[in-house]
Amino acid sequence: MANFTAADVKKLRELSGAGMMDCKKALDEAEGDVDKAVEILRVKGQKGVAKRESRTAENGAVVVRLAEDSTRGVLVELKCETDFVAKGEKFQVVAEAIAEHVFATAPADLGALLASEIEPGKSVQTYVDEANASLGEKIVLDRFAQFSGAYVASYLHRTSPDLPPQVGVLVELDQENAQAAKDVAQHIAAFAPGFLSREDIPAETVENERRIAEATAREEGKPEGALPKIVEGRVNGFFKENVLLDQPFAKDNKKTVAKVLTEAGVTLKGFARIRVGA
């Protein structure tokens, strides 16, 4: 009998959305390894497992700052516990102040940001801690993005009209093209690509998807001779779902994002997408 606890079963159910017995069987097969059990459930066809792995129920806001000449931009996520606090003026003032500070100081990483002085004698970490106390909720700053280059643009999306933006996107192009930047940023907001190009995907990630595709096909009873073609098809499907340049463009799904950029005469150097709590 595998060594796992009721807490492990609960965790797997939360990650996968699968039933209790399916989770117990998967954990038994995985010898108590929760991550391996998630993979087993994916192979056996449990729907939505991959997307549920990182789901959270946190609230907050995404704030952007852009240089007047569009050569720099920052995106900051500030999280809280409830939408009531998220839409309040005090919380938004804190989020705006942190975004201004990030834009002004260009910190190297999160640690540098939290340690930097946002006010004389007051670090960003202390500033966030004070917000925790004054707002009566847990306030979290653990993510930001910044770009500098030839042309940086942004897009913010509200999931509800009475809430601050919940999705933010930064894009960096090799030259100015406001329409192309807007179109691609909106596409990124809607389709949440994980990578810019296939080359950006770690080799072990691709190999893992290939292994899962083969295991799933075998589980489905596909003919041995057909496996290579089936596996390649499913791996290519993974690319189309997760790689921005391979994705069908939101406004014209007969074109890939790569083709849209080529037609616009621009190169996308990088992008960042933040959805609050995700």
C-alpha cells in the first residue's frame, strides 16, 4: 500500500478536480508522489488537470507604467484577499505607488524591490506590511515585469467593471507600431501563451509532453504503428496552445501570430502577462 495521507488526497483533488477514488488510485500508483499522480490523472483523461494546477482565488490589481517615449514599461501585481479591498481607493493608492517606484528604480529582482526604499527610511516590504495592517487583509507583492527597448506597449483588461484591471500585458517590439502592439497584447491577454517561441520551451518540458502524449495514446489503445504520428500531432497541439508565435491569431484564426507580426513588419522581442492570483 502506498504511503500517502488524507491531506495528500485532498491536495490532489484540489489540483485535479478528480474524484476521491480516482485520486486514491492515482496516488497508490504514484507511490504517494502528488506531482506524479497529477500526471497519471492527465494520462487517464481527467479534464482540466493542467489548468487547475496553478489556480488561485486571490484578488487584487495589475498596474502599468509607461515612459512617454514608449521605450520603457513596468507591470506590477498587488494582491489582496477580497474584491471589496481590491476596488477600494486605499488599496489602489498603494498599488499605484509601488508601480511608480518600480518604474523609477528598475529593481533587478523581487528581493531588490522589497528591500529598496519607497519613502525615506521605509522599504517596500515595510510599506506593504503597513498596508496589511491598515487595510485589515493580507497584501502581497510577489510579481512584477519590466521591459526597455525600441518600443514598449501595454494592455490592461478588467474582468469586472467595478474592479481594477485584473489582467495586464507588456510587449516589446523592435520598432514602433502601435496597432500591432495593441493587437498582439490583446491576443496575449485572451490566450495566455506560456512562451514566445518553441526555442524558449525547456527541452525537458517538451520531452515530458511527448512522454505524456505517448502514454495517453497507449492508454486509449491506439495502434503501435500509429503512435509516432499521434504523438507528434499532440506535441504540435501543445505548441499551438502554449507558444505565442504558433497560436492562431485572435482576430483572424487563419493566421498565426507570427504571420501577423511578419505582415506588420515588426519583431516581438518579449512579452509579459500577469493575471491577478494566477
